[in-house]
Amino acid sequence: MPVSARFHELRDKVLAAVDDKFAEPVRLSFLKSGVVDPTRPAVEIEAVLRVGEGKTTSVAGSRDSGWRSRIVADKAQLHIDRTTYTGPQPKQGDKVKALSRWGEPWFEVADVDDRSHTRLVLNLNEA
């Protein structure tokens, strides 16, 4: 039987405080071979969604104004509090919808980092 570390109570309080200020509603839609997975129904949760800012740059990587291109494939991550999440395990290819953002954008789960004892981290791509 695992023994709790001494810092778990403090960790849980810190996570709750962060989520109270930064978490937002998202829908996790679970897919299998690109279609809805009936064994893993969609869930709406509150989690911390971080999306990188789009940068305007030329294809060559400079700020040359001759030809600009907006990079839209910035990194995004969804940080889910492990102590409160009770839904299905997210997998690569699942979708995340940001319910409180303009246009309710969708993201696709690129991979899942489940090694942290504090957060389940979903690395996302724009969908």
C-alpha cells in the first residue's frame, strides 16, 4: 500500500488555489479511430488550459516585413488536477473544446503525460 508523502496536503491546497483562479471549463471528447468512443463518454471539467501566443514571422525565421506568415501551431497544454478528475483516461487523438473562449476552439490531444503526481498533462495541437 502506498504511503502518502508529507507534502500531499499542501500540494492539494496549492492546486486548488491555482485552479480557482486559472481553470476554465473544457469538454473532453473521447474518440476511437476518429469517431466517438461509446465506452468513454464525453465529460465537462474545469482545468488549466495554456495556449502559446501566435507569432508573426517570415518563413525564414526573421521579422522581415516582405512576407509574413502567422504561425498557428503553437504549443498548448491542458493541466488536469489528478485529485479531482474522475473521467476516462485521455489518449492521443481525443479532442478538447475550450468552452469559455471565443469561438469555442477545438484542440487534439497529441500525447498525454501521466507521470506527474499533481497533474495529468495533455499536450495539444490545434484541431
